[in-house]
Amino acid sequence: MKIGFIGLGVMGRPMAQHLIEAGHELYLYRVKPVSAHLVESGATACASAAEVARLSEVIILMLPDTPDVEHVLFGKDGVVPGIKPGKLIIDMSSISPLATKDFAARVEACGCDYLDAPVSGGEVGAKAASLTIMAGGRPDFFERAKPLFEKMGKNITLIGGVGDGQIAKVANQIVVALNIQAVSEALSFARKAGADPATVRKALMGGFAASRVLEVHGERMINETFEPGFRLRLHHKDLSLAMDSARLLELMLPNTAMVQQLMNSALAKGLGDKDHSALIEVL
């Protein structure tokens, strides 16, 4: 396929690389020195999102936030000005479920197809092509995209209609955030009480407290290695999406609100560009 890929960040770069290695023809926008290797691998750098859209059958977005997606889709020289009917847009960013429904309606009014398909798994999952992909949209659109998803992820699920993928991702981020906080508190307690936190973590990994966060981020916390696999400021953004949605739904999310406040403190301490496991530094 001819695939456009916009959003070559920590996760977007390996995702695009997997598609190139699978034999697809990629068109990229905003290629920086850190992503120049994708062009060396055979991808084509384009001058605008509109050019990417003109040259591609499928356009994948992997962007930081809702305004970024809106600008790339509908701004001057954006994707929508460059598309023709029959093309498929897949937004793999993590953004507002309500905005997603609006974006899909505007794209489909142009005669094109739309899927939201946010991911979980961080940089590790992106590099290993083992991402969890949570899709929202029509089943036929999903089947069209599934061969591409299978090059980037392992656990691939059509959740429901447009926006449902984003709902699932927000739910995922609630679970991960609260788990990071739990592991942070447990390891801080172990250290302060005089036990070796690394040995405590090893013991907990064999019991009911075991989790992917304890395995991966627990080790980061012990070693104080916080190079970003997923930036704390982006997780803070995702919890803001959760709390905004909760207000609209008149739903109480007390522990999510608490962790969001801790992330506010982390941002104030200048930790926003560290891995989200750096939340332990607030404690």
C-alpha cells in the first residue's frame, strides 16, 4: 500500500519502520534528523500534510494531542485539503473521544473513511511491534486497516463505533496511571522502611501484585532511569481527557483526580519530558 504517516515521535518512528519493512510505500511529513533513517530505508519525505494525503491510499496520524490532530487534518495544507474520496484516515493518537466523533463526521463528509485506533504499549511495544490497538469505526474500515495494524501490534480489537477506541484508551490510561502511583508508593515505602526495593520488587513479581508496570516501570524507578518511553506530560494530558469526560458524564473518578494532581506537581517540578514512571520523584 501507499501509506502516509504523520507523527514521527518516540512511538511513531518504530511504527513507521515496521510498515516500511513490511514492503509498504511510505510518505512522511515533518521528517527531522532523528527520523531521517526512515527516508534512508525507502520512505519519501513530503513538504506538507496535503501532499502526503494526495500520494497515499491510507493516512496514519500519531500525534500528541487533540489540537495537533485537528490542525493536521483541517488546517492550511492539511490532510483533508489533499484527500479524494475513498481514502482511509487512521488516527492512532490519543485524543478526545468527543472531538474524534466530530473529526470523523467531517472526514466522512468528504467521501473518505475514518478509524480511531489509539495504542498502548509505549516505546517498548512500538519497537517490538507488540502494541495493543483499540479501534473505533465501521467493521469494513477496520478490516481494511487490520493488515497494517498487524505489522505494528499484537492485541488488536475493534471496540465499537467511532470514538470507542479513544474511550478504551482513556480507560487504559486510568488503569496505568493508578498502577504507576501504586508501584511508586510501594517502592517508596519499602525503601523508607529499610528494605531493598529491588528485592521487594522481585518478590512482588511472583505474587498477585505482579503487573507490567511493576515489571518495567518498577525497574525504572529503582534505577532512576527515566528516559521517556511515554512522556509524563502526555499521560497528564490523557488523564485530563478522562476528567473532562467524567464531568460531562457526571461520573466520579476520585483516584484518577488524585493522580492527575500528582502529575500536576510533577510538571511543576520539571518532570514533564521524563518517562511517566518519574511520578515516583514527586513522592
